[in-house]
Amino acid sequence: MDTAMIIGLIAGALTTFSALPQLLKVIKTKDTQSFSLSFLIIFCTGIFLWIVYGVMLRRLALILWNSITFFFWILVLFHKIKELRKEVN
């Protein structure tokens, strides 16, 4: 494993897990009002495209960390949509 790969894996881990406290807060409080729906949709789409890009380049760090990040933020998006549906009903 070369130095660039190690740096990529460490950077990916740090940026990915920086979202974890926010995700846990959303799950605990069920409050997503501070997130706009458009932000979550655009962000999740961008992360998904990073995964596609990583697959195309066969870059483990891009695939691994963006997949986990995507999962975290899709959960937030799910909670946001659930909250919006409650407001409508």
C-alpha cells in the first residue's frame, strides 16, 4: 500500500465519521429541521457520483468512504422525508 492510498484512507475515514455525531443526533431527536431537503438530495447525489467515479477509477478509498458517507446521509434524508410527511398529515 503506497503513501497516497494511506492518506486517502485516513482522510476518508475522518471526513466520513465526522458526519456520525450529526446522524446520531438526528436518529435520537428525530429533528431534521436544520437540513433543507434540497441540500440532502444534492449532497447524496454528489456522494453517489463520487462512488461511481471511484468504481470507474478502481480507487478503494473513494469507493469505501463515500459508500459509508452515502449510507449515513441517506439515513438523514430518510428521516427528513419522514418528518415532512408528518407535517403534511
